[in-house]
Amino acid sequence: MAQDFGQFWTQATQQLPQLDQSWVKAMDAFKNLDLGEGASKIVIPPEKLLELQKQYTQEAMELWNHGLQSNFTFKDKRFSSDAWHHNPLAAFSAALYLLNTRTLMSLADAVHADPKTKSRIRFAVEQWSAASAPSNFLAFNAEAQKKAFETKGESIAKGVQNLLHDIEQGHVSMTDESLFEVGKNVATSEGSIVFENELFQLIEYKPLTPQVFEKPFLLIPPCINKFYILDLQPANSLIRYAVSQGHRTFVVSWRNPDQSLSHTTWDDYIEQGAIQAIEVTRAIGGSDQINALGFCVGGTILTNALGVLAQQKRDWVASATLLTTLVDFTDTGVLDIFIDENFVKFREAQFANGGLMAGKDMASTFSFLRPNDLVWNYVVGNYLKGETPPPFDLLYWNSDSTNLPGPMYSWYVRNMYFENNLIKPSKLSVCGEKIDLKQVTLPMYIYGSREDHIVPIDGSYASTQVFPGKKRFVMGASGHIAGVINPPEAKKRSYWIGKNNYFPKKVGDWIEAASEHSGSWWTDWSQWLQTHAGKKIAPRKKYGNTHFKSIEPAPGRYVKAKA
């Protein structure tokens, strides 16, 4: 049996001791969650509710009776400094907040509802919890108060300056952005722009080896970010690593769309983007075939292009690498909570006559997937403590957002995330072709990150069930970015390799049979790619060729445009 939340809320508030109004407000917030149309009712088994009520009442009474005299020890890094421990009132507020948060999360976990509704409840509670932490408010943050006293108010003055600066720039500073410049100390690999159209510039990189492989190598990064995540610094650049392994390397640098591209479609990104890049790379490389890599959405774009080329009988790609890429959108992780029919229809109506999906809006969405680490941590440091965040190239890239053409974005959301049409044979029409990924038979290297919250490991692995050709699946440690950008010299993390040609339906079964290896998956991938790269030849002395000539030095103009 289960009862409606409104009924058990009335009973709960009658039984809870009147110890703290913040708990009552928290329960109100839980009751009034807006989960959208179509969400199932929030119901919790009565026995579970009574258990949580009893547990909360007991812990709240203990906290009330002994809190001001207790020495609290917090594992939560938000309350780990000595200032919290030496201030009884602050320590009590932190302990009470953590108690309320634990109870609310337990309530969310106890809900009986459809999976999407339950995920939305948990996400909403996590957002409320992160935003309401006492560490976010100067009146309760003992550490910020201590710093204000020690600096005679200078930290508060600096915090106000930081706040005004961030309001002006339109986003919370995650790093000292003044210390970075694209082409100067990020995206510094030597190369040249050898082709450009309205959608992208194609970068060719200078060879670093006395010989190069015959087949050129093309990287297609995500268009929702800038390409230099693959070229942050020489020590962690996947692009430089590929060049150092003897590959004649080309990279797509997507344009940051403005109003002139407000009517651009998904087909444009496939035909004038990925396929055009493949064609130009073949021509400059003087090879019938190339090897290609797609990262995240870039991998989805590459997959669409391969589907179109397969239908057109154009055997232009010898092998493909997919990094943290969704092809089968059955498991999209936390992003699934945003996608339903109403959301898709809203976006389609919004962009029916063109427009841009603002980069700052997408950046905010991704940041709030990890609110404590990517939002409130910087609110506290920048504004309450008056600190300047330390320089970090990855966070500079993360803040360098890009727009998307509205029609392209809304089509992508409906056909990929919502309807999962890409894996349905001949369901999807792209560039005038009814694509069937079973016709994409080229060898593939498929990589997924074990702790990825944007492309879950189940989603990355699902591609092994889609493509019929020879494939290799490798799982790396860490998340969406840190798992991918893991150079061998760093000697960090590890990766897993499965049994040859063993691709069970569930990733858990694959993991159970896989073997762990220390270090970076890059070395395994490099060895695999070399088997598809052809013979070694002398590198050319000039960028481009007689038809596609050097336009400007890398990284080019497009990557420097701000959203």
C-alpha cells in the first residue's frame, strides 16, 4: 500500500516536533515540487514514512539537546575548516542542514513513481539542498566571517568587486580567465587553417615525426564546446599526442554561431560540416580513405555522416573512434530528466523561425548537474571570501561557451534524445538519405568513461550493440572530460579491456570479464589506430595542397569568437 503525499504530509507535520522551521519549509519544498505534466503522483509507502519520521525525530532531538555543546566532525568539505568547528552556532546550523538533507534524500529515494518522475524528484531535492547550504550565506558561513574579521573587511569588498565583475561577464568565474588566451597558452599546437566555410575551419597540424602514416587522421570535437579541450596544453593534448605518433592530423574547429547561422539545420552540420571535412582531409592527404575520431556530440555527428556515406556507397573512412559518444540514446543519464514531449515542443516552437540556443544557458545547465562543485563552490569563494579562483586551463575552456543554431538543436533533441531514432533502421532521414547504422561496417574503437554523468558508461557501451563490424571497447576511469584527457606521461588512473569479440548486451557483464590496466588508454588506442593507418611516408613540407592553401595560423579565428 502507498498513500498520496498530501495525506502523509499532513500526518507528518502533526507528528514532527516543532524544533526547526527550516525542516517544515524543506518538507513544503518537497511537497510542492513541479515535475511537469505527465509526472506520476508522489507516493511513499506508509511504513517507510514512519521509519524516516522516527529516525528524523530521534536525530533532531539529539541535535537539539546536545548540539551547542557537541564537537562536530564534518566529512563534507564545505564545513571542514576549523572556523566551523570553533563556532558552535555555525557548527549546529551545518549539522542541522546535513540532517535535513539526508532525510529529504531518503524521502526522494523512498518515492514510488515512474523512473523519470523519481529522477526529477531526486534532482530537484539535490538542487534545493545545494542552494540552501548555510555555507552559501555570509550570516552562517563561519569561515567567511573569520576571513572578513582578519582582513578588516577587505575580503567582503573584494567579494563585491568579484560579484560585479561576474555580473558584467554573464557567468560565475571558475578560474582567473585573464591569465589565459587561446593561441597563446591554450590551443598552442603548431598548424594552419587549410579550409573554411560558414560552419567550421579545418586545422592541419605540423608533423613532429620524420615519417607519417599514409592515411590522414581527422578529429571531430563536440560543437557545443570548443575544440581545444583536445589541445589545452602540450602535456595533455590529445591532438599533439596523435601528431607525435606519426599521424597527419586534422581537426574541425566549429564556428561559434551568430545570427547569420540562426537557420542552420542538423543536415547542414552533417553535409557541410563532417562530410565536407572528411572530403577535404582526403583531398589534402592524397588518400582515398582517412581515419576519423568523434568526441561526445562530435561522435554523434560523425556517426550520422558515416550513415550517409554508407548509403551513398562512399567508402571514405577506414576506421572510426568514438569517445564518450551516444549513438543509442536509451540511457542518457541525468540529462533525461529535462527531456519530454512538452520540452521538445517548446524548443521546436521557440526556434520555428530560426534563432540561437544561447551558450550560456547550456553551460549553466551542465554546471548545475554538479551544483556544489561547479556553482556554489565558486559563489562562496568568489563573493563571500573575496578570493580569486586559481588558474586552471580546463575550467577556462569550460567557461568559453558556444551557441547552437536553434533549428539544429531542436531537431537533435527530438530525434536523438527523445525519440532515439538514430538506431532505428531507415527511420531517420539525414541529407536526403534513410540511414541504417547496420550498413556502417568499418572497424571501430569505442571508449567510455566509468564515472561519466553526461554520457553514462551504459550509453557509451550501447554502441557495441549497434555497429556490426570489428570493434574494440575500452573503459577508462573518471568522468566525461578527465577520463578522456589522460595522457600517458601523467601515469594516472587506469582503463579496462574486455575479452576479444565479447560484447554481451549489458555493460556490467562486459566489466565483469574485463581486465584492468594502469595508466592511460591512449597507448592502447594508438596501437589500434596504427593498424588502420597504412604505410609510413615522408611528410609534406607545406600545409594543404595546390587547391586548399594555408589561410591563417592555427588555432584560427573561429575558435576565438565569444558566444
